[in-house]
Amino acid sequence: MLRWIIFVALYTALGFYALQALRTVTRFPWVYFTYMGISLIVLLNFIYHFTWGEDAGRVLSRPKSYAFGFLLTIIVFNLITVIFLFSEDLFRFLTSVYHKLFGGNKELTFPERRRFLSMIAMGIAAIPFGALLYGMYRGKYNFQVLKYKMEFDDLPDAFDGFQITQISDVHSGSFDNRKKIEYAIDLINKQQSNVILFTGDMVNNKAEEMEPWKETFARLEAKDGKFSILGNHDYGDYVDWETPELKSKNLEDLKVLQREIGFDLLLNESRYLSKGDDKIALVGVENWGRGGFKKAGDLSKAAEAIAKDDFKILMSHDPSHWEDVVISDDYHYHLTLSGHTHGMQFGIEIPGWVKWSPIKWRYKYWAGIYEEMGQFINVNRGFGFLGYPGRVGIWPEISVITLKKKSLT
């Protein structure tokens, strides 16, 4: 209860401070009351869904996601406005003190707040405010196909030109637009890749979230197969299950569901992909994550049936596994495919110029292709979304990777 009181007090203080900017910019009372009404509705909606609502526990349902998204939008707008106002108020205070001490003023009088600064503050705050709303309305389904060509000295000849489509972090429990998802499935099939590799987090919490989308995802097509692994959300660890048996059944249901969709689920195991006399090893580990995430992945077990000199592609959900374990392993894993970070669903990317997201402060490898010790990883930005029900700047990704034999000349 205390944390809610503190939160409401801080939210109210931010809102009251930001209201001063509105009062400086406009004299129409209806503007103030509209602002206060929206802020109050957003706050009450958030409190309801996270305390008394149907899914008030740890499960992050769709209504809770939207409650959080709208609250975040209001807080960001208020916070940026307040930063500007506080800077101006500090200047006003120092000016008043100076005039009282050295200017002969008998009283401490504050200069009026300057209207143009309030307008600038609200104008700047409106940019992330609008971006966050756009991200919830359209950005979350702004699917991008990112294509990479990767060259390797020891790629088997028959696999020169072999094409992989990688998707990750579906989070089907967050979907709310069937036409957009069907469009994305068609977009994946349009790539006509040899294989489709899914690198974990099919659901947010429960296997049942995927049931309405099973037939849609079953339409995925690849010439040489579809393969998958589990991510941290697939184990049901974020649900307060009534019994351990229910949790175990949920995981088994998800495994069955993935196979019904047509995925060959790799649980710390491997497969060979063959073309004529040539082959490459596809290795899939269960989730292994740093910082409190499940460590069910067992790289040694997964690689038991392959040879050290095989050309190897590893599927591992969390890129921290690659950083902490894979690149220093005795086996050389030519290419690792991961996801998990979502690129935080927020950032700025201008190819060749800027690539930034706050997630970089937690994950060194958070989006795109990286190389260490002659080994590569692609961190997919994710197909779906979780928490904030949108995306800003970091769009949902379909990775298409073409393997090429490096020329000797």
C-alpha cells in the first residue's frame, strides 16, 4: 500500500507541475480540466488493472499492457515538461535572490514564467508523447525485413546461397490485430527461405495464448524445415500456478502446440541439415540467461551428436549466453541466432549513422550482427511486443540471412 501512495503522490506532483506550463500557454479552463481528467483516468485505469483487475497478479495481460502504455505516455510528457520548468524556476529563484541581495529589493519576488519557454517545453514533450501513442497504434506492427549476407571460409559448398529466415519473441498473448499478423506471416513466406528458425518466447505466460494463432502460424513454409527453441517466457515462470503439475502441463502443452504448428523443437539437441554429401549442424539450446533468468540451456548436451569440425549454427534465445558461454567454448559456433532483448522496443536507428536504445546499458549485444573471435551472432529485434504495447524506432523484425562461401581470390 505504501508504494502505491508514494507512486500516486509522485504522479500527482509531476502532473501539477506540468499543469503550470499549460496555464502559462493558454487561458482556457477547458484545456486544464481536459488534461487533469485524462491524467486521472489513466492513473485510475492503471491502478485498477494492477490491483483489483481480473489479471491483477504477475501475469502481464493485454489490458494491463495498455494501462501501462498509456501511463508511460503521460509520465514521459510530464517529466520532460517538468525538466524544462524546473530549469526555468531555478533561474527565476537565483535571479530573485540576486536582486534581493544586490539590487535593493526588500522582498523576494519571482519574475513571471516566460510563455515561450513553456511552449518550447510542451512542444518538445509532445514529440515522445506522440511517438509513444504512434508506437501503440501502428509501430508495433511495422514489420521490417532485414537482409544480411554472411561469408564463411569453411561453409560447405552445397550450402553456398543457403537462406535462413529468423523470427524471435512472438509473444502471441499480446496480439490484437489478426490482419497484421497474417500480413507478417505472408511476408515471411514471401522470402522463400530454405529454413525458418524461431528463437524462443512464443507466448507471454501460458500456452493457451497461442491457440487462436496456431492455424495462422502453421501456414509458415520453408523448403528444408522449420525449427524452434524455448525462451524464458515459454516456461510459465511468471505465473502464480496453483500446483506444480499445472505449470508442467502448460509447458508440455506448448511443446505439443509448437509441433502442431510444424516446428521441430530443439531441447538441448541438434539436427543435421544435408544437401548431397554436405551438411551443416543446427544446434538448439533451452533458455540460458544472465541476471536471474532461467539457465536450462546445456550447450555440451546439445552438441553431443555433432563433430567439432562441423559448420555449426546455434539457436540460443538470450544473447548473454553467447557472450558468457558460447564464444569461449571449445567448439567453434560459426553463427548464433538470438532474440530476447526486443531492442527494448524503443530507440533510434538510422542505418549507417545511428543505432541506439537504452537496452544497450544492459546487453552488450542487443540488435543486429556482431562478431567476436571469428564467430557471429544475430540478435533479432523481435516479432511481437511485451510490456509497453508498442514500438518506437525499433521495429518488429524478420531476419533473412544468406550464407555465402567466401571467395579465395
